[in-house]
Amino acid sequence: MLKKLSRAVLPASLRDWFHWQRLLWNCAGFGPGDLERAYGEICSGLDLARLRALREGMRATRERDPRCPAKYYDVEHWLRIALCNAARLGLHRRRGLRILDLGCGPGWFMAACRHFGHEVDGLDLPYGMMDDVSARVYRELTDFLGFGDRVQETRIEALKAMPLRGEYDVIVAFLVCFNNHKQPDTWGAREWRFFLDDAAARLRPGGRLFMQLNSDRPRFGKRVFYDAETLELFAARGQVRGKMVDIRTPSAPRHPVSAVSS
Ligand SMILES: C[S@@+](CC[C@H](N)C(=O)[O-])C[C@H]1O[C@@H](n2cnc3c(N)ncnc32)[C@H](O)[C@@H]1O
């Protein structure tokens, strides 16, 4: 509603300004100047002429369906979003974390993490399981960003442990679809509980799982992102604010508690 109203009354430049202000609102001291600096630094290491050529190659597809994954060639938008997401997690203030991006898609968030000095892996569906447009866009962009060999091709499945290669400090998932989003078998509390336990087992002590869910109002009504039982589960494990689910694993005790013999 507010979005529609602002589209009707505000010029595009002002709308853009509000958009980025809103995204930077909760970004732990990462302001507009920091965003532009980081964006410029990353872009200066990219072959932007090549990126324009890739985007041009998908122009007809994009014109047919502006919402399809070909939108991800827009570095101006998606890299800034990724930087804001990384900053919201405080990743600009730390170095050397091991991070895993589930459903990494084009790899923009991985690029933001690398820029902030972290070691990052991605995981996404095998390209052979994607539709042609998704496979082309995600492969081209992750290769372009130099992550071709860091994306594990794995389908996350309900009630199955993820075959991950290592342990992580942070596991993220933005615009989550692996929960069979908008399909008849969208995950409920049982599937989510299994996934949360599995992810927690892959996190180091003091680790963090952060997810941004996709909306599904026809299924979930006023709760939009989950049913009541799933919301209760998320809230019992961590913090839930609308689409954001933020779960931390306990830190290792500073002085390991030794076994008490009776
Ligand atoms: C909406 S896109 C989001 C991409 C990226 N995270 C972002 O925020 O821009 C959803 C991603 O999840 C991936 N995906 C969907 N189902 C999956 C599954 N079962 N296992 C792993 N990845 C999946 C898609 O291939 C796609 O890359």
C-alpha cells in the first residue's frame, strides 16, 4: 500500500533515496557513504564491460519477464542490497569468518562477504535441476564473480541432512525458496525443525543462522511467512521479525566444564 502510494507521488530519485535509507536503518554504523565506498571498491575489481555484455545477452528474456532471474545482472541494485544485508549482520566489522550462503543464486552476497574479508561458500540447486534462465544467470554470475568453484550444487530437501563440506560461523539464506516455497508441499514446523537442527550442527560455537523468508500470503494469511507452529518454533530458537529469522548457537564456555565424577 505504502509502496504503491510512494510510487504514485514521489520522483524515482527520492524513492531510491528512501529505499536505501530504509535498508541502511539497522546496519550497525554502516551508512550511505560506507555503502557507496564498498560498492565502488568491489566494482573497481570487476570487468563491468563483460557484465554489460552478459546483461545484454539476456535482454529479450528480461523484457518478456522483468521478474525473472535475469534481473540479477543489475549490479547497481543487487550488489548494494547484498552489502546492506552483510552490514545488517555486522560482517563489515569482523574479518575471517567462515560463511555459507544457502540458495546463493547469483553470488552477490558472497561478493559482499569476500569484500569484508571473510571466507565464503555458496550452495544452490544443481544447474541441471534449474530452469534454463536460472541456470544461465546463476552460472554466468557466480563465474563472473570468481565463485565458480565455491558453489556446492546440492538440493536442500525436507527432512534430509545437508551434505555440507565444513563448519561455519555464519549460515545465511536470503529470499528462501528451498522450503518448497509456494508449492503444495511447502515446509511446516516438522521440516523446519529438522532443518534448524541440521544447520545448528554445522555451526561453530557462537555461530549464527540468519534467514530472510519469502512471503506466501495465500498460504499463511496474516502471518505471511509461516504458520503459527513454525513461528512458535522460530521464536523458541531465536529472534523472528517478520521475514527475518535470526538464530544463534551458544558460545563455547571460556573454561570448559570438566566432567564431575561422583
Ligand atoms: C529467490 S532466489 C534468491 C537468491 C539469493 N539468495 C538472493 O537473495 O538474491 C532463491 C534461490 O534458492 C535456490 N533454491 C531453490 N530451491 C532450492 C533447494 N531446494 N536447494 C537449494 N537451493 C534452492 C534457487 O536456485 C535460487 O538461487
